[in-house]
Amino acid sequence: MDTAQPSVEELFAPHTPAFVADPYPAYAQLRARGRAHWYAPAQQWLIPHHADVSALLRDRRLGRTYRHRFTHEEFGRTAPPAAHEPFHTLNDHGLLDLEGADHTRIRRLVSKAFTPRTVENLAPTVRRLAGDLVGGLVARGGGDLLADVAEPLPVAVIAELLGIPEEDEERARLRPWSADICGMFELNPSEETARRAVRASLEFSDYLRELIARRRTAPGEDLISALIAAHDEGERLTEQEMISTCVLLLNAGHEATVNTTANGWWTLLRHPDQLAALRADPDGLLSTAVEEILRYDTSLQMFERWVLDDIEIGGRLIPRGSEVALLFGSANRDPQRFGPTADTLDLTRPDNPHITFGAGIHYCLGAPLARVELKALFTELLHQAPTLRLTSEPRWKEGYVIRGVEKLPVEV
């Protein structure tokens, strides 16, 4: 009888539909087999435990980039192809992929403009939009919860935040641009994916450059105007950094809400007892329910970081120049942190330190706004669509790093 364990490559198969649909059994086996696993197809170390993922997110021996300390050659890496440069220029100047003094400077500037008061002022708009979108779904008797409700809300909110006029035709291109750019964050993206990302990077950057020029002469009550004002008051912020910041806010600011809404309702509809409890007491349960949904099936399954100085995990030396893949989905289901009910959906879970929004200096700046959007959408769906049900089982998108369903067909 063959008792050989499956290899890491057999367990961790992010390019297969079965794994994308349910990666959690594989995560459990990875956690049981150790704290760090070499994954040859992507040349990465997989880190599956909550304690390690949480610690490495805060460890300054790692970084989202290495360019603030090393050249490509010094780090043992090859520079990206010249044809991909527009994407990397856009991505590398954004808050998420900066380290050191540049990260501190830009995060401080964005934090000044993107304050708790900004989120508070957006809340009535969020609730109104959520009510209108869900009302339209109900009036039609159902539809695609993803395309009809989950996608339009955060895109509209980010457009409002950035001050993108409703009459600008580019407003309708925000979601496609974001999807094309985010395709580059998947494991080993294809050349066609890169071409789409480069095209979207150029088009989106050109539009934002023109919008920034407009705001310089006619400022408004929006984030772009606030960033321009901060720059004019002596804070150092280049136009490229401003453009990259705005793109990051769109990409990160709506991907979490879109996929968490759709994935969350797919989860609730498969747990009728939990959904019934939430419908019976939405005011009492909604806050913990949103956090549990964020934990139970996070849309961001993996977050990658470079090893800038040698580290050791579970007795394994991981040398400088390596890349670690922090498995958020696995960490959020780790029984060592969440107990024997880690794989159970519990909307009343009181102790819920999930890492869906990250940790450390790269903790998601838009997490408060994402929570406002999620609560508004869930409130309206619970209130306006108490008989919401699925009409067919959804299919998962091909992507694994940012994981979500293609559509969520429902009826009321």
C-alpha cells in the first residue's frame, strides 16, 4: 500500500479549478506538514500559519520591493521586460509597493487626505447607492449579484472619493482597467495578461494626468484636490506618485468589497442556519458577521514579500533574495489561532484577528471604507431581499491570488 504524501506541488495547485474552488483542505495539509514549503513552479516559499504570516507582515527584514536597497543584479533577479515598463512604473510608485522613507512620506500624505472624517462623510452616499442598487435587483426579481450590486458600489464610491465626474466616459472604464491591471498580481501571468495590464496602465495614467491638470485649476472636495493641496503646501509628492496612489486606491479599494460581497453571500447561502440567524437579528450580528465573512473566505488569498535579510522559519533558512508567499486564506483558517472551529462559519465569533486587510506598515488604508461599504450592502440585502436565493451554483474565476466568482445568479 502506497502511503507516500502528495508533494507540495500536488497539494498547492493554484492553476486548477478544483483548488481555486476550495483551497482549504490543501491549506490544512500544508499547515500540518510544516511552517515553510518550497514551491518550485513560482520559486517561492509558502507560509501557511497565522503566527508566521502575522509576524512576517511586520518584519522589516522583508519588503514588498527590494529596489530601495538593491539593484536587480545585487538581489539576484532579472529586470522585468522593457515592454512591461508602463505597468511597473505605475505599480512601483504606489503605496503598496514602496518601502522605507518613500512609503512613510506617501502614506502620511494620503492619510491626511483620506481621514476618518472622509469615510464618515462618504457613508450617506454609500448607503444611498447600496439601497438603490439592491432596490433595482429586487425590482427585477433577481439577477447577477456580482455585476448588478457588488461591482457598481465600490467603483462609484472610489470615483466619488477621487472626484471623477459622472459625465466623464472614463468612469465606465474604471472596473475594466482595474481588472486588467490586477491580472499581473496572479502567479506567473501570461504575456497576454501583461499586454492588457500595460494598455490599462497607460490609459488610466493618461486619464488621471489630465484629471489632475483640471483639479490644479479647479480644485474640488476630493482626494486628488487634497493631494495637490498637500503638495503645494510643501509636501513632496510627484505626479507619478499621485497617479499611482489613485490607481492603488481603486484597485485595492474595490476588489475587496466586490469579491467579499459575492463570496460572502455564496458562503451565507450555503450556511442557511447562519443566514437565518443574521436575518433574525441583523443589527446585533452584522458587525461580527462582516468580520467573520472576511476571515472565512478572504478574496486576497496570498500576499508576496521579498526577503531582504536572511530569516529562519521552522528551522529552515530562507536567504536574502528569496520570495515568500504569505497564505492569507490558510492563516485565517489556522486552528492554532482560531481554535477547533477555524473551519466553521460562526457569525458571532468574538475573537477574530483575521489578516484579510494585512498588518504592519502595509495594513490596508481603505479598510474602514471597505467595512462601511460591506455593512451597507449586507444591510440592504438583508432588509430588501429577505428571500434572496441562488438560482445556480457559481463558477470561480481563473485567478487565485485575488479569488472570486465569475457571477452570482440570484432571485428574490
